[in-house]
Amino acid sequence: MIKYCLPFALGTLLLQGCVTSTVDEMVFNEPVEGIGDATVVILGRRHASDYETEPDFIECVGDHISSRDKTITVVDEIEFVNSLYPWFEPRTAPLHPADIERLLEQEPVAERMRELKTEYMIWIDGVTVRSDSAGSMTCGIGPGGAGCFGFGTWSNDSNYEAVIWDFTDRAEVGRVNTTASGQSYMPAVVVPIPIIAPVQGTACDGIGDQLLEFLSSEY
């Protein structure tokens, strides 16, 4: 478990936006020397009706991987889904590794996968939610100008799981789970000052680092 705190001093009051993060890893078949010229695609699960894995989180994980190992090519999620329409739309996307064989029986899918050189597909399922809001704030305009006074606080909780599929072996080869939670604050003495705990960013870094250990020859 890792805890991060972002201090902020307001007069004599020290406020902190803290994030607590945990990462669990379970890898079944780890590459020895990276993935060569093959590519990776990272996709968000969006088949559930009550939430979707945020596209900006998927983009964050992809950027984390490609920025730290320039030899890894991460295929853009939107480009991948559009080029393989309709097989990766929410209602038709494969849910289990056993579906890989069925997918590759579709010649347009198999051909496009060969063109993209996609060896690993990483499904990320999860969401960041806001809860436990408290406090109040009042804003107004008077003879001396406009201003806000008050104090607010809220919690954010992230829970994401990444499942790695190997299209060469037609199998699931690993998974990573990360959770993060944090408390953010909004004090206001004339001007509201947000003190945001970077919960989603911390979860992105945690899951990105673990995926790099799996994919990269440099880790």
C-alpha cells in the first residue's frame, strides 16, 4: 500500500489531499525480451449499463506505457475500435479469451489484426467515483466586490482491473488490479482554492507500471 499526500498551507492551517493506493499483480506467462515490433491495444470495458471505463483513463495508461518505453507501440483505442467495427462495440465485444478463436474466424478481423501486428490486447474494467461530499460554500457580490466563503470536502475512489490477452496463444496471460482512494478539499476565503487528490492519476500510474513490467524489455 502506498500513500501520497499533497500539502497546502492556508494561513496557519495545513491541508492535505492524500491518496492511498494498492496494486495487485498476477502474471501467468511473462515475455522475456519485450514484444519486439508487435503492437498492444488497450480497451475499456463498457458493456455494463450502469457505468463505463473512462476513455481518458484508457488514454492515460497508454500514454504511461509508450512514454516510458519508446519501443512499445500502443494502438489508439478509437482507431482500433473503428477499424474493426462492429466486432468491438460494447454489445459485441468479446468477454472471454475463448472468444478470440471465434473473432479470428472472421477474415476481416484476422486481416486487420495482422496489419496492426497486435499481439496483446489489454482490457481495463473499472471506474472512479466521487462520494462523501460535505461542507458548504456561499458566494455573493457586494459593494466591495465578489467573493466566496466556506469549506467543502469529498472523496474519490478508483478501482480498475487490467486483463491481458495474448492473440498468439489465444489465451489470458495475466491481470493487474489497482485501487486508489483520496480526500480532496475546497477552502474558500474570497477565492475558492481546490486541493485535489490525484486519485485517478495515481491508479493510472500504478496499473501502467505493472503493465510495463509485463510488456517491456527495459523493466
